[in-house]
Amino acid sequence: MTITPENILLIASVLIFISVLAGKTSFRIGVPTLILFLAVGMLAGSEGIGKIPFDDPGLAQFIGIVALNFILFSGGFETDWNSVRPIMWQGIALSVAGVLLTALTLGLFVWWVTDFTIYEGLLLGAIVSSTDAAAVFSILRSKSLALKGHIRPTLEFESGSNDPMAYILTIVFISLVQNGEHSFWPVLLMFLTQLLLGGVLGYLFGLGSKFVINHIKLDYEGLYPVLSITLMILTYSVTTAIGGNGFLAVYISALYLGHQDLIHKRTIMKMFDGLAWLMQIILFVVLGLLVFPSHIVPVIGIGMLVSAFLILVARPLSTFLILAFFRVRARTKLFISWVGLRGAVPIVFATYPLMAGLEKAEMIFNIVFFISLTSVLIQGTTVPLVAKWLHVSLPARVKNVTAADVLLSEPMNSEFAEFTIAPESVVAGMKIIDLGFPQNARIAMIKRENKYLIPDGMTVIQPGDRLIVLAGSKNILEAVTECLLSDNPVCSEGPKAS
């Protein structure tokens, strides 16, 4: 087939369409969607039925970087800061020390059981040392798994914030493989610079992004998501350009913005949620296209051995050692270690040795691909079952609700509005039940002092509350608006839902 822009668009649209259908199928058969996205790419590749020639690790790396920015931003933006705050330090410990311990433990094992040099073994360990944000976010949210306590925010915060550490270790060990005479101090300096600049600039860009979004006053609502994407890319590129870690900066910026009051926040959130899914599809399909299945077969043996050691030894060891300093139950530690999913991120990082031209780069890439495949297939498929075995899941009828869940799950054919209760409002001090709302209208959520409440009829409205109201039609919403802003805030005489 002659490669033209039209053909590229045709092929891309067909692959994405097939991936979307595969994702729908995955919910029925219980296989993680990411595996099916990967399978679509492999089947379409040069050794599959599609026979699409693709052998460009540089392009795959670029696509991976762009996709990871969207995935990390979406994950951070939808993360409820109130749920993250209690586990922030243990999340940071897992993201930094946990990744380092995993990389060292697995690297030494690879060095022991293969002909890899010590630095090559540590490089392989570094590449697969972090949990994958795309895999964790996708599996936890697609399965609607309700977990006890702070388990879900711990897993999501760890997976969203530990990629920078793995990236830094990957770059460090590539340089050591190329030149084993490197001094320790330059390596340590690069490591600290990446983390410090990434963290500080992420927070500063978050502050700046909030100011720009709320004060630029665009004429069209649809431009606000475009502005948010621009600010996200700016955060990554500027941070990377001056030596910081762009992935960390993007995640921290998104985490900060997700906790702030932004103009058209719901529009921005829904846009990033959709784009995150699109980027996951593109990322996994491209990585599936990049791999040659025939090259995976020779490394299945060593791949199984390394994967088993990672899942059963290295990850649990690092998790238990790090969380020993926190008050966490053994069954919770075991579950957190089991959800240490490897996915697209390690495969993207495995393209760096290919680009650097290392001697064992292709073998490292194939082993990493096999590890990611087995991790998502084995661990990802069994997450609900393991949660049930370890008694860390809530009953099926119980689901933890965050502010993002409410904003993203607005019912179809409904009107949505937000009201701020002024101190002088006659609504302040009243119970919701006394307002006499129309039948097809409700207060879905109240934001009070940086906390989100799911109200009931006996909830008392207080000055400064921000009410998020859903109504079945514009007429009903207008009646509620008049009710809340009038001197006689009783809606019982307003229009009722038919």
C-alpha cells in the first residue's frame, strides 16, 4: 500500500474503531481493555494480519511521551486531593524509595540469572520499576472497584507520581552502560535536579494555569479545554528544557488544578477524560505495532522468570519494606503490591536503550514487553478477585464517590448549574428538605470549606456553600434558580416534574 496522508488517516481510524469495540467486549469477558488495545496493534503489525510496517522506536517514543502527558494530567485532575492528603507521604515513599528498591532488587536478580552486566541488569530493573498510570487508572475505574479506606487514592497517587523516578533511573543506567566510569556525584545531582525542579515547577505552573484559566475570559467555552491542553504541554516542555522532570510537573500541576475552582471545570474534566482514553488506545496500539511477536518467543523463558520475580518478590518486598514505616495492615500491603501493574510506560522507557544504540537494547525491549503483557494480563485480570480474597473491597452496592465522579457522571438529558450561597441569603441555615425542590431536581453535591459533601434532605445549607444542582429540564432549573435567589426560598409552588 502506498503511504499517503489519506491512507494513514484511514488506517488510524479503523484501528481506533476496532480498539473501541474491543474495549466494549473486554467488559463482558473480564480481560483488561489495555490488553485488547495491544492485541489490535500486534495483529495489525508487520507480522500480523494487517501487515502494517512500523519499526520506528523514535516515533513510538514521541507518541508515548505525548500520550503519557494526557494520561497523567487526566489522572491528577480527577484525583480528589482530600483523599490523597492522608496518604501523601506513604505515596511519595512508594514513588521514590519503592521504585528504587524494586529497580535494585530486580536488577541484581537479572544480573545473577543472565549474562547481562550489572549496569544492564539494573537498567532493565529501572525500566520496569514503576507502576503504570494508564494501567492502574484504567483497571480501577473501568471495573468500578470500591476499595476500603485509602487504598484507591494510594494506588492512583503512586502510579501517577512514580514514573519520574523510573525515568531518571533509566537515563542514569543508560549512561552507566555507555560509560561505566561515571562519577557518583553527577548522577546524584541529576537525580535531585529532576525531582526538585519537577516538583517546584509543577506547583508553580499549577498556580499560573489557574490564574490564566480564570482570568483570560475567552468568548467560547470550547476554547477552555484547548487552553488547558496548551498549558499542560507548556508545563512539560519548559520543565524538561531546564532539566526538571516534565512528567512529575504535569502530574503535580494537574493535582493542584483538580482541587481548585476553575471556569468551566466540568467541560475541561470531561474533555481530558475522553482524551485520556484516546491516548491509551493510541499508545497501546502503536506499541503493539512496534513489537515483532517472533522476537518475543526467544525471550519467553527469561521473561517468565523475571516477571515472576518482579510480581512475587521484588514488588512485594519493596512495598512491605516501605509501608513498614506507616500504619498499614498486612492485607492492604499485599493488595497494593499485587496492583503494581506494568503497562505502556515501561515499554515506552524501553525505547530509550534502542535510541541510545545499546548492545542488548532489543533484548531488553522484548523482555520488558513480555513483562508488561503478563503483568496486565495476570495481575490486571485478577484485581477484583484478589481484593475479595484479601477483604479489602466494599460490597458491590457500595461505591466511593469523589467530586470527579459526580462531575463526570451527570445524567443524560439533565440541566446542570452551580450556586454560591451568599452570607445574607435567606437560604443559609435552611434544611434542603424545607426548600421543597421540584421532584426532578436535586442538589447533587455541596462544596464546603474545600470539602465535598453528598447531601441528604436533612443537610443544613451554610453561607459560602457551593451547591451543584441537577434538574430534569431548563424550566425546572429556572424554577430552582428563582427559588434559591428569591426572598422566599420555597419551591413547593414551582413546576413539578411530570
